[in-house]
Amino acid sequence: EVRSQGVRLHVICPGPVETRMRRGGFPHEDPATLSQPEDVADAVIFCLLQSPTAYTREILVMPGR
């Protein structure tokens, strides 16, 4: 709706991420099944550094283990 006005929007929904808060809420969960905070941060940085003429439809961040 606002692309013609130079506004870009990125929505990042990472799902479960291995954080202290997550560990506190789910103490028996295997951390290897979760994404790492650094991986989500990398996706954010990618979006911020993307060329203004580029368009990314989706970025999927999943645990790599």
C-alpha cells in the first residue's frame, strides 16, 4: 500500500528462539530444536541492508542443527 511512497515493511516472525526467557518457560525443551538469537538478528540486518530496489517476499529462519 505504501511502497510508492518509499516505505518498506519487513515482518519477522521467528518462532521459538533459544533465550533465557524461553528456557525459563520451557525448561525441558531441547535447545537444539530452537533458532538462535544471532540467526534472527542476521535476518534483521539483511533486511536493513537490502537494496532499495530489491524485494524479499520471505525469509525462513530455522535451527540448523
